[in-house]
Amino acid sequence: MSENGDENGSKKLTILGAPTDYGVDRRGVDMGPSAVRYAGLVESLRADGHDVNDAGDVDAPRDGGESGEGAAKRASEAVADRVADATEDSVPVVVGGDHSVSIGTLVGASRNVDDLGVLWFDAHADFNTRETTPSGNVHGMALAAAAGHGSFAGEWPESVDGSNVAVVGVRDLDDGERENLRSSEVTVFTMSDIDRRGIGDVTEDALEAVSADTDALHVSLDMDWLDPDEAPGVGTSVVGGVTYREAHMALEMVSESDATVRSVDLVEVNPVLDESNRTAELGVELIGSLFGRTVY
Ligand SMILES: [Mn+2]
């Protein structure tokens, strides 16, 4: 049990909104924090017995004329400071915003630990560099930037070691991104791994990969990890994702594992593209499972 919880599984949690759309083409994801709050994130975690403080939104508006990468970089610095403060006596849950906010979460979460493990649940690996990105969008480079890969080395603060990272549920990689991953030490579990071996086996192996040489764990939940039938409100949906049950099972397994969850982000909820806020509602449910909600 971590220092930020008690033996009954009650945790002290800090909710931080990060209303950014700096890493994407499609507007609307900056309203993700509102949608997730409207879906009852705070109330639902309190009903589960957690001590929840909603600390509001990170203040990182875009300056006029600023590039997406420039704005994302500035936002990530603001996110990192808020996350580092929150980790002193709680587990921060950063609600995006596009996936570029994770760069900041990882910088903040890794500030006072030696080695941070990362579970990256996503349809994509977000492991492009400036040389390989087809879109130029920072959310598709977030994990490469955090791991200091390729041209990001020395330019973005390197917060995690690739050997301590696992991406789970990938089903859409760009050609150059595939090469980037092969030359990294990141462990990749694709959807076909999940099809063949089952979500239980894959999650167990992923947990082992990110726990072997680490002190604490970051969980990054991109809602496009799920099948679009379950989570339509995302900017870059890909068919063939994990089901409702598979998603809950994976997060329940993280909760039941020995890993100390240090920080979490819930990203890419875009209410403009959603159906009656169901993607935000599902995100709230999944965070509940990650922090120990069980049926019985
Ligand atoms: Mn992502």
C-alpha cells in the first residue's frame, strides 16, 4: 500500500484539468476536463471512499501565433509543476486535453522518484519524432518526447526510460514510428497480442515489464484505446479496440497488483465528437476500476 492511501484502499487523489488541444488538429478536446467533471469524476471517486480534491485546471493558455509544439511545451511545464506538488501527499489524476499533456505529467511524476514505470493504454504508440510524424501533431510524439527518443533527446526533459515503458492495445503505427519503437526499449503489446493471448495475460506481462526496475507507476489512459463502439468521443479513433470488459479488467489488474500508482492521466475525451457524453462517462468508470472499485 502506498503512502497516499490507507489499508482499506481509500486514496488521496488530486484532480487536475489540463484543457489543451495543442497537440492535435481537431478542436474540442480542450473541453475534455469539463466533460469528465460533468460525467461525475469527483462524485464517483468520493462515493468509492476516496479523499478527492478537485484542484481546478492548469493555467496554460496558448499565446497568439504560438506553434502547437511551443504551446504544448509551455503547458507541459505548468502541468509538471502542479503534478510534482500533488505527488507530495496524493495521487494526481490529470484530465486532458490531448495526449501531449502526458509529457508534463511524466516530468512532474518522475521528479522525486528514481525510476518511473509507464503503462500507456492507447490505440497508438505516440512514438513519432519530428522526422517521422506524418501529421506534425505533438500528441503522436508524446511518449517519444518523454523518453527522450531521437531528435527529442536534450530538447524535451527526459522523464522516463524506454525500458520501463509498455504500450498496450496498439493497432495503428506509422512506418517511421515502427522503426523508432524497434530502436527503443519500449515493450509493445498490440491488439493481436490481446486477441491471441487475452487481456489478462497481456496485462500481467505489461505490469511485469514496467515494474521490474521501477519504484512507482504512471498510468496513461487514452480513450481511443477502446473500440470506437464504446468510446466514440475521440479525435483519432481506430476500429478494433479493446472492449468494455477488457478495459475494466486491465485496470482492475493494475489496481490489484503490487505496483504503487503514482500518477494517472485520462486523455483525448472530445465532447464535440461524443454521443451524449458517454466517452467521458466511461472514462470516469475506468478510473474507478483503476483505484480499486470492484463489483463484490
Ligand atoms: Mn495517445
